[in-house]
Amino acid sequence: MSKGRTKRAAQVGGTERETLSIRQRAFLREKILGSNDKEAALAAGYSLSVAENTKQKIWVKPGVLIEFKRLKERFYTAAMTFSGKQDLADIAS
């Protein structure tokens, strides 16, 4: 693995071309849970330099914004019907 990239990736948008790394998914999870970009990037394991430049280093990657919008909609829909039995962090996963 070069430059800290992970071998595993999650499929997004129905095509293999649009995949997210584990770090990207962790970043989005932290964003959904309320962290700002820098906090989310650091929590996901990105370096400080990436965390300080998320617009140029993370958000521009294919599928990241699409998946963020999908997760945000899923999270807020679930939050509106939250019964108290399901952990909201599980929704963002």
C-alpha cells in the first residue's frame, strides 16, 4: 500500500469506479455525526496537512460528495423516526 491508502474500499453509486476508501468513509461518518472538516479528517486518520485542506484533498475525490449526500439523507430520515433503540452512530456506518 502506498501513501496510506487502504486495499479495501466501499462501493458507491453502483459502479466499481466510484469507490471510497475506509478513510473516506470514516471522514464522512464523522461529518454526519457533527465534526467539522478538520476534526473529521483527523479522526479518520488523515494527516494534519490533508485535514487542513479537505476541499482540495478529500471532497474532490469521486463519489465523496455523492456518498455524503446519501448518508446525510439516511441519517436525518432515521433521526426523524428515531425510537431510542438504535444508536445513531450505526446509521452513519
